[in-house]
Amino acid sequence: MKASKTTLTSLVAGGVALLFGTSLANASLVLTLDDLTTVGIDVIVVDNADGGIGTVTGKGVSNFADGSATFGVVNYNGVVGTWTVNISTGVSDPVIADSLDLNSVNVSGGVGSLQIMLTDTGYTSPTTGLLSEIGGTTNGTVTASQSFDPNNAEFGIGTTINQGPFVGGAFSDTQGASFPLALGPYSLTETVTINHTAAGQITSFDYSSSVPEPASLGMLGLGLVGLGFAARRRRKTS
Ligand SMILES: [Ca+2]
Ligand SMILES: [Ca+2]
């Protein structure tokens, strides 16, 4: 059953690739930016693609060129609906192994919500856990979630870690989740929603997903305690 489904998926994928005269766009790093007050996803960027190269499953047609020529890095600077996005960069394999990282600096031209998503498929390092770290500053509100999907689907939802909402000033949070041993391929997806209530509000953040090796997972709890202690020390000394 599973094999035939895979075969069917491959056939469909091959058909799509033939249709667009290119290799399948869906099997790579994808960044989407969406002003939630306007209909549809505003920006879809596929790693090292010039835009308009095909459909990203469930999202729409890739419509902007990747601002980074580096394979494993996607970048977009520009307008997203009523928002101005100064920098939005996603990083994955092969630049950083077994990790997904999203850096974003946004200045709103108005009020509303901006949703940023980053996904990549095909991770293969054995793991039994997911580690999520986010930090940044905001005048508004930031909500984040990330998913590990053992079915390796682009934007797939599996084990999910939710963080926030973070409100006003500097914020920082680290969380972990564990699950049965996964050998891959699997996918990782990050979603961040920024809400601004006045023109000129600024949000910037760095959001990291990683899959620790099984042997190091036992250290995860200890590491989180250590991080919490470090954060307390920083607050005390500042
Ligand atoms: Ca929109
Ligand atoms: Ca790139």
C-alpha cells in the first residue's frame, strides 16, 4: 500500500516536473510570507529558483526569486501586503546540518498580522527528539510553532512545539519534544506569526529547529535547565 502510494506520488511528481520543464520544486527549502489581511499567500520563494517555476503543494505558485544564490539559504527583502520585510532568511541543509533556522526583521507599514513559514524535507539523521529555540525583540506580539513530520511532507504537521505568544520587548524560549526513533526521511517546518497594532512597530527574531542525535537526548533536559539558569543569570546581571 505504501509502496504503491509512493509510486503514484513519484508519477505525479514526474508529471509536474515535465509540465514545468524543471526538476520538482517541492523537494527543497521553501519560504512563504503572508499578510493575513490579504487573500492568499503573498510571497513564495523556493531555494535557488527564479520564481514562477511551479506549484508549492497547498500554497500556490512560486512567485519571487530567491535572494540568496547559496544552496540551502532562501532570502526575501521587500513588500508583503501592507508590510515591509527588511530581511527574511531561511537556512537549512547543507549550510547547517539537521537544522532549520529562520531569521527575520520586519517593519510594519500598518497594523495586522504577518505569517512566515519555512519548510524543508529529506532530513535523514536518526533522532528521537526535536529542539526549538527562539529569541528576539518585538513591539507587538510573536507566536511560533514548529513541526517534525515523519511522513516527510512539505509543510507537514507531526510532533509540534508551540511557543509564545511573546509580548513586548525582548523574548527568549527553548523547548524540546521527544518521539519514537525516526530514521528519515522526515521534514521540518517553522511557522511564526507577528501581530502589530500600530504603524512603525518592529519585530526581529531568530528561530531554530534541530534534531539532536539520540545519544545526546538524555542531555537535553539537563541542557534546558542550564539554559534557564543562564537566562536567569543574564536577567540578574543586566
Ligand atoms: Ca495574504
Ligand atoms: Ca538559495
